[in-house]
Amino acid sequence: MARPSKLTPEATKRLTDAIRAGNYYEAACGCAGIGYSTFRVWMTKGEKAKSGKYREFMEAIKRAEHEAEVRMVAQWQKHMPDNWQAIATFLERRYSDRWGRKRLDIEHSGEIGIKIVDDINDGD
């Protein structure tokens, strides 16, 4: 006999509430009593499914994530004159793909030559 799934409406609500509040997935999983690896399995199944409980779960998680971002942007706009740095920092760290500073990594292979030229006139 298979054990009952932990994917219940209550678990989904605890996860989405925590994510909507701005928490990372790992923290939301801890709050909901769900292992992060289980969460990832459910998300993967939801991304592959066309319908069903895993698809509904994945869509609820994504919706909560979007709601958190929209709320933070609204807060940022509301508090911009007072303490916009706190909200901007949150957005930059939590949604770095859209709000983070862009980083450019440059690699060089080969040698770098240095040539010292003495063209100072000694007065001779």
C-alpha cells in the first residue's frame, strides 16, 4: 500500500503563503514541512504535466512568486522617497535575473606582454 502524498492543499497553501511573503523556496519548504528535494520533484513533474495536481501545484508556486515580486515593486514605488534602498536590495537579491546588476566575465588565454620604454630625456 502506497503512503499518502504530502502534496495536499494545506501544504500547497503553506508553501505559497511563504513564497508570496518573499521567502526562498528552501525556507518555504522548511516552513511547510516539505523536503526541498521533494519540492523540486513536484515542480519538475508540474513543468512536464499538461494538467493534474502537479501542474496545478507548479502554477500556484509560480503565481505566488509573481505576486511577491509585484508586491515588492508596489512597495518600492510607495516608499521610494523614504527607504527605497531596502526594497531595491530585496529585488536585486531575490530576482537577480531581472533586477540584479549585470556581471560581465571576461577570460583571456595566452600571454600578456609588458614592454618598458625609457624615453625620459636625462638632459644629455
